[in-house]
Amino acid sequence: MAWDWQVFCKETTSGDQIAGCFGRGGDQTYLNWIFSAWGWTLSVAALALVVALAVGSLMGILRTAPDKRLVFIGNAWTELFRNIPLLVQIFLWYHVLPSLFLSLRAVPPFVLVVVALGFFTSARISEQVKAGIQSLPNGQRYAGLAMGLTLPQTYRHVLLPMAFRIVIPPLTSESMNIVKNSSVAFAVSIAELTMFAMQAGEETSRTIEVYLAVTALYFISAFSINRVAQFIENRTRVPGMIGSK
């Protein structure tokens, strides 16, 4: 079967070929649609990453705190969210929790997906932040306290800046994974890339072209994150670490 990349220049409702491939006015081509879906994918991933970094960092800090109660909270959060499959968590947020908490019925599915994906990824980031903090010599914590800093100030100004520089490589992997994991948003009708591929493939019967295009966009997204993170890692590398230049 010959490939037909002109499928992306067809109007989504009538199937007419559109000059220039981008629809105008009320027309929308499959090319318009795939870029819109890409935007939804990146939006879900970016916002979920913000949630994951904020919550995961907090839980990682709690797990290294001297108070055992805080350690228990951090450990409980991490074990809960990393041991339940992501798709199940999406369905819990979308179907179950709104039945228990009626106020959640007014929350858009997009927000629920962002929260679910963010919390799921926060459990993994919690492990990385914890490992980064524990990899630092204990003397740095004691030095901060000896200088008159409170424990929160010691974390903020001494431990976390070093720990984050150490864990940039695993955080890069999580950032790439969150783009790929955003594909589960199709399960609650978010019009992201995976949903586009399923619907456009059925409508056009050109599944090879559609899925190759979607695969390319996922690859571009993940590879771009990798390059940006590599640049940041090179600029912030801790002197004396393995691989430092």
C-alpha cells in the first residue's frame, strides 16, 4: 500500500483536500487537529510535571527529616502512589472521587488528569530527591545548623540546591516519561495525541501515516526535554562528581 501523507491536508468533516494543508475559518484539517492534540499533550505533561516536582520534592524532604512522623507521611505517600497503576489512578480521580466528593464534579477532566499524573510521578521524584539529599555529607546539614540557620532554611539554602544538581539525570528521565505517560489522558476524553491517532486513524483508514506522525511528535517532545536537561546538567554539574569536567 502506498503511503499518502496528503491525508493531513484533508478537511476533517468533508474529507476535501485543503490547499496549504491548514484550514481557515470553520475548516479544520487533520494537520490542524494533530497540532492541537500535540498542544494538549504538552500542556498535560508540563502542568503535571510542575505538580510532580512540587509534591515530590516536599515528600522527598519529609522522608529525610529527623521527625519520624514526617518520615512516615512521606513514605506513605510514596508507597501509595507508586504502587497503583497510573490508568487506575486516572479512573479513580475521574469516576470514583467525584462520587464521594461532589465538588469534584465541577472540576474539568483536564485538571483531574494533571493532578493524577502529577501525584503518580511525584512518588518517583520523591525517591530521587530523597536519594539526592542522602548522598550529601552529613556535615553540610550540621554546618548549616551551626551557622544559625533553621532546619527549613538549611534544606532551602544548603541541601536542596546541591541535591537537585545531583539528581538532574533521573529527573530528566521522569520529565521524558511524563510526556509519554500523558497518553493515558485519552481514557477521559482529553483530545491529546493518542486520542487523535485513534480517531483520525479510524476516520481516514491511514493508520500508518497517522501513527508515524504521532510517534514522531512524541519523540521530538521527549528528545527536546533530554537536550534541554543535558544543557542544564552540564551548566550546573557539581564539581568533583564523576563525569565532571
